[in-house]
Amino acid sequence: MSSKLDKKYTKYNHNNWNHGKNEQVFTPDETDKKILNIVVKDARLSYREIARQSSLAVKTVIDRIRRLEAEGVIKSYSTNLDSEKLGYTITAVIEMIITRGLIRKKTFAELSKYPNVFIVYEITGVSDTVIVAKFKDTREMERFLRELQSKEFVQKTETKIVINSVKEDFRVEV
């Protein structure tokens, strides 16, 4: 692609704070928004179907999706499974206070490796980390919590059990 085409497809807002990260913020144009709002609802659609629904040419859809992937706007394609139907009936929100310093990055990486941990957030407030994990039963959750609490980087945990999931959807509409 030429640089003129690059400028047409990609607009950056360099004034956004972006949580202190040195990343540029992608600002989608109306064509990008049309495509993204279709793909976020059903990533299995063909280029032809996306083109039909967005009233765009198939080539435009292909080029834009490839560009959105290259820019990291589209990170991956996945399936939204019903965890309860798969036996994961317990959702726990675990607030943690972890050791300060250089170990933090390693800690977040280690927490992220657990297959039943779905979210790891660094947060503000009394706790500095929140994880959301799913379990098949209380014994599984107890084993996980005991292992977590035995880690050198964990100073304190507080676990909350979700009694009703009202909304669990991470799709972003643009």
C-alpha cells in the first residue's frame, strides 16, 4: 500500500492519554466502523457477506480487514462459549494486594497463565489487582485460592462469588 492509502485507512489521535502507554490510538473512519460492527457480531461471516451487509466492495472489505488486523485493532477471532453449560458454575472475583516492585510484571504474566483465569486487571484503590476466574465446583476454587495465597507475591486476597451474571460481553461497538 502507498503512504497516501495508509493515511486514508489509518487515522491516529496522538493527543489521547492511553493510560500512560506509548501506543498510538487508532481512530476508525466510517468504513472501518461499518466493518467492525458487523465482524464483532459474527466473525464467521465471509468477506462477501460483510461487503453485502456494509454496502461496500468485497476488495474494500478484504483490504480494510487486513489493515485492521495489521494495526492490531482486530487482535483475534474467537467463539463466545457459555461457561455454565460447560460446567463452570462458579465465577469468582478475587481482589489482591501484591508485592510492589519489579516482580509485578512477572506476577501478571504468571496469573494470566492459569486456564481458569479470564481477567487480570491492575487497578487503583486498596487492592491493586483483580482477577476473574471460573470454577466447576468449590473444591476447585479452594485449591486455586490456596495455591494463589501461597505465592510469594501475594500479600492479601479477598474473594467475592458472583451470584448472578447480568452481562458478560467484551465486544466493543464502534
